[in-house]
Amino acid sequence: MNAVEIRNLSKNFGAKQAVCGLDMTVPMGAIYGFIGENGSGKSTTEKMICGLIPAGGGSIRLYGKDYKDEAVRAKVGVLIEAPGCFPGLSVWENMMLQATNLSIPDPEKEVVKVLKMVRMEGAAGNKFKNCSLGMKQRVGIAMALLGNPTLLVLDEPLNGLDADGMRIMREVLCDIVKDGTRSIVVSSHLLGELQKVATHYGIIRHGKMIREMTAEELDASCRTYVALQTADMSRSKTLLGCKYSRVEEDEAGYIRVYDITTPEEIVTYLYENGICVTEIKTDKIGLEEYYIDLMKEGK
């Protein structure tokens, strides 16, 4: 059974079609990276999954049941945009207020548990307004975890975090799903960070799902390349461009030659043309470059 199964989902806002015939599958225990440009329909889809806005057409099933089913609704925790907290109250007071709103039995025990899960147990007495952005995001996730949901929907929880905040957030997300009973749908524009935690991906464009894949399938699909520097970069790029189908210069100043597995071939070719290679390495593109290439293909 999958945590989320969406088929032919659509949603219009007046004359604008935000989501169009979207299919989406989130397996149990997955961290599902939901990726797309601004305005691609990510947030609209997430809000429909959570029941915050009604679907215009198609079907959404959570754990095999219609998403409107009351029992299945109780299994969903959500953080979209920002946590709904009172700035002047402490983290603990905000958490207790939310636990009371949800009629959670033994709320103190539940709040202690979820604050520990998000590494916020030592900051429970802090006023929410004095928390860093990363701490506020983790409070929002803690609120989403109240009531022990099995599906979390998180909209851009990594945005604006510093390096340490991102590290902690990655650890939190991995801890949440480690026992296999919970699944997470998480959107983010920070694709390099998302690639460190996601087990599955869905790439959306103009309201349509254009690619779903596992982390293993992404790794197999990412193109290999040889990156090099030479004594004559301009002439090297011209020569390599005549011989190989895709040659480009990256931001770090390396010439990249794609889909070549033997750097010796390039070294030999340039040496025969009187150019000395000073540095060479083999690597693969990451999620961000894969996504950019996919968007270029779509255009």
C-alpha cells in the first residue's frame, strides 16, 4: 500500500489551470522530494493532499482511502508556509496550545516526545519570536507531528536555513522515517540539500508530473562527465567540441566533456594536438543539474 496515490488530479483558479492531469505515487516510508519551478503547482497539490483546498477533479487516496475520509485525515500532519504560532508565547506554550486544540490525551508527554524528535527539547522555554528561522521551522514540524501522523507534508522547510540548520533539518527528516511507519512529502528549491535525504522524487512542470523516480533511478540517470583544466583552455574547448557531442565550461572554470568514461582518451587526444592537461577528474551531475537539463528538454 502506498501512502499517497494521486490520479488525473486537476485544479483551476478561475481561468488559470494550476494542476492538470497530475499523477503521483508516494510509497510508505519514503522521503518524497517534490520539485518544480515557482508556479508549477507544488503548493496547490500539497494543499489538496492535506484537504486545505478541494480537488477540482481526479482522485487522491491516502493509505488506500479517499483523502476526505475522517480516519485517514487524522494521519496527516502539515507545515505549509509558516508555523501558526503566537510570537509572545514560548515554544512549550505554543505546543501545548496546539495539543489541546487537537484533544490529544496526555498532551505534556506528547509535546515532550515531539520536541525531542526535532531537537528542540532544550529550547522549549524560548519565546517563539526569539527563535532562529531553523528553530521556528522545527517547531512547525513538531506541531505537524502532534497526534502521531503517518504522513507529513512539508512545504519548503529548508529555505533560509544556515549550514548547521540544514544539517539538523536533514537529521530530523531522516529520523522521522527511519522506522518505516511514516512518509514525508517535502518540497524544496535547495535541490543539493534535498538530494541528501530524498528516497523518491516527483518533478512537476506547468501542473503536470513530468518525471517520478527513486534515488537509485536518479543516480543511474545522471550523466557522467570528465572535468579538466589545460594549459590552453580556449583551444582545448574548441578541439573537444569538434570531437564530442556535449562540451561546456562550468562555473569553477573546468571544461566538462559528458558521457565519457575514460579520461585517458581525452588526455591522449589533447596531447596529440599539442595541449598538456594539468588536472582531470571524472564525476556525475547531481539532482540540480539533472533538473535543469530536464527543464531545458521540456522547453
